[in-house]
Amino acid sequence: MDLLTNLGLGFQTALSFQNLAYAFFGCLLGTLIGVLPGLGPVATIAMLLPSIYALDATPALIMLAGIYYGAQYGGSTTAILINIPGESSSVVTAIDGYQMARSGRAGPALATAALGSFFAGCVGTLIIAAFAPPLTEVAFKFGPAEYFSLMVLGLIGAVVLASGSLVKAISMILLGLLLGQINTDVISGVPRFSFDIPELTDGINFVAIAMGVFGFGEIIANLGRPAEHREVFTKDVKGLWPTRQDFREAAPAVLRGTALGSILGILPGGGALLSSFASYTLEKKITRNPRVPFGKGAIQGVAGPESANNAGSQTSFIPMLTLGIPPNAVMALMVGAMTIKGIQPGPQVMTSNPDLFWGLIASMWIGNLMLVILNLPLIGIWIKLLTVPYRFLFPAIMAFCCIGLYTLNNNNFDIFMAAGFGVVGYAFWKLGCEPAPLLLGFILGPMMEENLRRALLLSRGDWTTFLSRPLSATLLAAAVAMVVVVALPSIRRKREVAFQDAD
């Protein structure tokens, strides 16, 4: 009964006019930036962080959450229509979705993506409501040693689960950890690695890194692609509703993708991207003799990954809300937003701010309903948006990014910093390095250091404290097991094949 009472409180909060308006705005903006190649939820939420100072905490977080899961919906539109995933988690959708569009079946592909996303989003929201309270009870048992061990597990998870080369993923993590050391030492108060630049004494602004590597870097990469390589199938989008045969083939894939995404979304370094990759691999293994081969327009290749990335994006809120640990870059920004509003992320949020906690969860279900309404009848509008030439689109995106960066500290330094990281982001793209582990290393690095030093201070310098505490020892053992498993030759080969299939 507690669950129903809590959900009742959540819907009472979420259904207020102000919160409904911000949920709708977040979903609309999320769909829009998902549709637009070169601008994802990380950069958009980063740009909007300055604007939440004037908002209450609940509508601010409801809006930012809507942007995140809305982008998962919108990203599939460009992936299906023009083979350019608006979102990294829609990369896999492009494989079969684009082929369906080329064969004149863009309508069923778009509808399958929207309906699968809605189902997965609803299930993900129920999982958060059911499992967040017990996890919060566990979180109260965490001390500095446990938090350090959890972050070690998170970083190793980010390396193991990152797509592509393990060496590149490790390099990204280490670079993120090193960048995180540019700040003022929390214990001695001495600036570190700031090179006498006043703006660096508080560390590099996370928004500048996120916007530079993801926003500017992606824009530069898009400009490097020839315009004539893009096809827009505006004439072929008709008859949105899938056939009965499509429903029969897509339904099991949606259920499997939802289950897989719900589990993988909780893992540190997981979330929407990993879920969609894993789902596509699973569908290829399970589906025997598909009517249309995978890679040629199989509807299972759209339904599974789209359901998985939405379920993963919803359940990735669980570690952020219950432990205060961001499992991915977007959740790291959500933690930043909570801090801006004076809320300490972690297990106490549920007890100290129940309206915020349950209102956010209830708003996700409402937001998913709004997104189906946005993505089915209004699909023609998104298609028209795709016909705007990129040479007109990117200057507007760049100007908006620069305004957002300047308003952070009313200082040009953040714009120059983001521009520098934009060049770095483009270099990563050319080298095939995934930048997400860098952001996780950058966020978790200072938190790891702080908890490591706090644990050693409490134990008077005794390093065995990490092994003598049962919960900490279990987390470290899980991290070691993850390293051992991924080092096995057979697992390593399967991992490489899985990511090659999804490339």
C-alpha cells in the first residue's frame, strides 16, 4: 500500500499545471534535439542548467528528465529517415530502420519505435517506483569506503561496457580522471594544476567539457560529411500504422528489449547506449529465420533496441536518485542540477523531499504518454525539420551553445574552453574514441578521491578498511570479477563481434 500512497503523492505533484507544462516543454525539446543531428541531451541539459536558477527544484528536474527520455524518442526519427542517428543510443536503430525507410516502410518503422518506446518507458517507470525505496535503505549503509569501492566498480564497468577498443576506453577514463584533478584540493585548500589561471582554481566547468566534446565536436564531425550522402524519405512516410504481421514480430522483441534495458540501465556506465547495443545482439541471436534478414530491414532490429534504450534511460535514474551516483553523463548533469537547487543527491532525497522524488517518477509516466502523442500524429513536422539544410542549422545551434556557456559565469573563458574541447571531441571522433567514459571519469574522479581520503582518515591510514568492510569488499570483488571475465579470450572475441555488428 505504501507504493500506491507514494504514487498518489507523485501524481498529485506531477499533475499540477506548472509541472505538466514543464514536463511537456521538456518532452517537446527532448524530441526536437533528438531529431536534430549534432545536438544531444547532454549539451542541451548543460545549456539549460543556468535557466533552472529561477525555477523550483521539482519543475526544473521534471523538465530536464523530459529532455533526456524525449531525446531517446526523437533520435530514432533521423536514424530511420536519413541514417543519421540524432542520438548515440539510436545508432543501432539506423541499421534496420533506414533499410525499412528505403523500402518504403518508414511509417511502420517510426510507429514501432514510438510504441515500443512508450511501453518500455512505462515499465521502466514502474521499476523505479518499486525498487527505488528498498535500494535507498541499502544506501544508508554506505560509508566512504563503500562509496569509493562503488565508484571503482562504476569506472571498470564503464571501461568493460564501452563500445570499441578496451585500450581506448581505459585511455578516456584516465584522461577524465586527470582532468578532474584540476581544482582546489578539498583538504589543504591549495590550487592544483591550475597554472595560475584564476578560472581553473575551481576546476574545469563540466558544462564546457560536455558541450565541447559532444555538442561542438559532433557539429564539426557532421560538417565533415558530404551533404549529398544524406537521403530524406519524406515521400515514403505514409500509412503510419504497422501491419498485424509487424505487431506479431515486434512484440517479443519489445518485451526482451524492455527487460534487458531495465537491467542494464541501472549499471554504472550503462544506460540507453549499452542497452540498445546489447538488445540488437540478443535479437540477432534469438530470432530464427526472420521474414526480413537483419541489416536489410528487420522490424525486430528497430523494436528491440528502441525499447531497450528507453527502458535503460528510465532505470538509469535509480542509482542517481538512491545513491547519488550518476551512471552516465546525463545523470551527472542531473546531480549538478540537484546541487544547484541545494538538494544533496543520495538516499535522503526520498525522505527529505518526497514531493520531488515521487513527483519526478510520476512525471515520467505522464511524459511518456505525451511523447507518443508528439511522435505519432506530429511526425510530419519532424520530417519537415530534417529538410532544413545543415549549413543553416549549425550556426543557430552554435550561437545557442555559446549563449548558454557565457551565462554560466558571465565569462568568455568557458566559451574558449568549450571550443578547445570541441576540437578534442572531433579528434576523438576521427580516432574512434567514445567520449562518454571521459565524462564519467571526470565526474567520478574527484568524488573517488574525496571518499578515498575520508576512508583513510577514518581508518588512520589502514588500507585494509576497504576489504574488512563486507559491502566494500563485495563491490571490489565484483570489479575484479568484471576485469577477469572480460579478459577471457572467448568473452573478448564475443564482445568485439557484438560491437562490430552494431557499428
